[in-house]
Amino acid sequence: MKISRRSAIALTAAAPVALANSVRAAGHAAHEVVIAGFAFSPASLDVSAGQAVRFVNNDSAPHTATAADGAFDTGALQPGTSIEVEIPAGEHSYTCRFHPRMKGAIRAS
């Protein structure tokens, strides 16, 4: 496929704007789950499919939020850190891989 010089310049100029917009959108999660006292709060949450949820570890130990159906996994969150994950449609129960008694659920419709 041959691209004209003008098209290449336009694509190159647009790429940083598109990247900045996706980063900005990811930085503003409408929902938050706080990890404290070896528990997820709130323990259950309803969101729109495709929305981001921020998991914040305010605990003294590392934790994960790992969906049983594989829909999302925060990986190991160290104390004082957070991460946002996009939630696909469906009902997703999740646990901490390090502390399986920690349980939560997110319903996305």
C-alpha cells in the first residue's frame, strides 16, 4: 500500500493527539474500589460495560483483583499504588490471589 507524503504527515501529526486522548480517558475512572483491612470496598459494584474501575491499595500488603472468568487482573498492587482496568460486559466475581478470602463482584451491563 502506497501512502502519499501528505497523508503520512497528517497521520504522524494526529498520532500524539489520539494517544493523549486515550491516556486522558484512562486517567478518569468513574468508579473506585479501595483495598483496606484485607477487604475490597465496595465489595460489589455495578458499572456500564467498557467503563474503567480504579483499584487502590491502601493496605499494608500487596494485593490483586483477579476475575474468576479472566475478564481482568490488576496484577500485584503494592501498598500505596493503584491501577485502572476496563470492565467488559457480564458479571465478574474476583478475589485476591494472595488472600483468597478477599472477594468482590462487578456487574457490567
